[in-house]
Amino acid sequence: MPRLRIDNHTVEVEPGSTILEAARSVAVEIPTMCYLEDQLPRGSCMICAVKVRGASALLPACAARAEDGLAEMRQQVAQAVQDFSAALAGRSQAIARKARSLIPEGAVVVTHSHSGTVEETLLFVGRQDPALQVICSESRPMNEGKVLAARLASAGISVTLVADAALGTVCHEADHGEHAQSECDCSCLAHPLPIWPVPI
Ligand code: FES
């Protein structure tokens, strides 16, 4: 079993475990953003970047495998990442407040995929507008839309989950679109809705 040191902890993990899983097993906190539990890691936001002895660049803890003698994080890197994460969270809140003015009372918003900023915005709007309705597409194959739908629903927001293929149809019921994959060209982008592409 891989055995590594993380800060002042020595940890043994199952082969194939990630550095993030190893860190969490000894209660070392590493912030994450694009990582979703039970989903394949994307390794795209790098908010979970860690310093690994012997590696020439920072590695995404959510995607990098824990290997024998390889992982030793430096506390100051973790602190820098946490500071960066806190700054990003502040920006997300500012975006949510700004986006509030774009979504009228009782709006029906359609979303594709998942974005932390979109989630925060809709939670923010939903707290102020109980009539808000959100239509989430499943966003296969990763099903990020299901995650967004579950989180919004658990916050008491009225959510409808639809198959991706239904997006073109449900856009007729929506007032606004939030599109979390700006590189995607699904059919909703062809619909004359106000669409806000949001990088994840
Ligand atoms: S959480 Fe985004 S790369 Fe790890």
C-alpha cells in the first residue's frame, strides 16, 4: 500500500487513492472546486494544487495518485491555496449579487452542467424569491446537472431535472439560461433566450 507523508502525518492508503483522499483520511483540509464526490476528477480548476516532493510542478490533489514517498505537502502552499479559495468565494458572492438583478421575480431558469458560481447565484436568488423555478439538464456523461439539481432542491428551490435531449423543448418554458460549459454547443444555445455562458 502506498505510504506517504502529508504535513506531519504519515498515512497509508489503498492503491489507486488520490492525494486528496489520503489527505482527508488524516483530516488535512485541501480546498476543492471542480471536484465532485463519486465523479471522475476533472483536474481543471487547480484550486486543490499541492506541492509534491520530486515533482516539478504543482499537482491537482483531486486527480493525482498517492504514491509511495511522493507526496509531502508544504503548509505554506496549502495556506496560499486556502487564501486563493477564500478570495474566489468572495468573487462568487459578488457575481451572485450582480446576477440577482438579471433574474426577475418568478423566473424560470434553465441550466446545463454545473458551476459553483451558477449554484451560488441560484441559491442566492432562491433565498429571496420562493417563486424561482430552475430546469436542470442531466449533463451526461458526468451528470453534473444532477448534482446541481439535488443541491438546489435541498435548499427548497423548485427544480425540474430533464434529459439533455429535452433542453431544446424546455427552453420554451424558460426565461433565462445559465450555461456552465462555454465550449459546448448544445441545442439550447440556438434558442432565442438570454443565455449566460459561465466558465466552470
Ligand atoms: S478541485 Fe479542481 S482540480 Fe482539483
